[in-house]
Amino acid sequence: MQTDIKSPAEKPPVPEGAETITLGAGCFWCVEAAYNQLEGIHAAVSGYMGGASENPTYEDICTGTSGHAEVVQVVFAPKLIPLERVLAWFWDLHDPTQLNRQGNDVGTQYRSSIFFENAEQRKLAEASKQAAQENFDKPIVTEITEAVTFHPAENYHQDYYFQNKTRNGYCQYVVEPKLKKLKLDH
């Protein structure tokens, strides 16, 4: 039986000893593709967080009126990849000085955001933001907020880059350079 591509994906399972953090850095296709290649990442799932509607769809998010951000929920093994490293990649994957946009993607749904799960994650996120500021000439506008309900995006958004990399211009011109940077830097 084929899965309905319009239906939402499942929330990622969290193995024992793993942690979850949710990150918004523009279009989720780029972020998900990068994190899914890092050792120690159990799952990176595209979705929505931070808005008021109970069952947002991609169409709702695209209006910019739902209040949700496009995010990736990252499940990671802190013994293999500590949160500091997860966050270091976050700062490298996008320009956190752009308010409500990343490149040509414009709107509150593309805002830079870190949704933390606990007080320790908040502390590390704040410290990471402060340290990252040294690498940018403009102020970082990333919001750091307590995680709320994560809504997995529709199935066709999951693993989007890997399913569309040879036939989608966005994948070739926006996602691919970020993945090449991942390979060069690490």
C-alpha cells in the first residue's frame, strides 16, 4: 500500500539516550538534508512549529499567517554529536542575521529559530548564539524559544533533496552547495 504523500509524516522516534531539538533555518529541505548526513543524528524530520493552528499544512504555512516556522526536528545521540556541535552546524547552514527570510525565501515561516526542550538546551543555545555572533557583522536575529507541538510536514517534504536532487533546481542551486560545505568543513 502506497503512503499518501499529502498526509503528514510521523514524528521521529527518540531512542534511549538520545535528545531532540527543533531548528528553523529557512527552507527545511536544506536543513534536513544536511543533518541527515551527520554521524550521530538518528533522524531529521521536516515539519512546522511555533504557530497557533492545530493541524497546519504546507499550504497554511506558505501564507505566512499561521505563525509556524518551517523547522527540522533533530534527534541526536549526544555521546556521538553533542548539542554544541549540532548548533554549530545550525549557524553554518544559514544566515541568522536575516529577519524572516533566507535568500529568496521570504516570510515569517522562514525565520531563524531554535526550539529548546529543556533548561540545559536553552543555556547551550544562548551560549552558542553569543559565540556565533563573532562570525557575523550584523546582529543575529535567531529566536530561542521553548519547544511547542511539532507538526511533521507532509510525506513529500521528507527526504526531499535525496528524492529530487537531479530534477529540481532548488535542490541543485540552494541545497547542494550547503551539502558540499558540510563535506568540506567536516
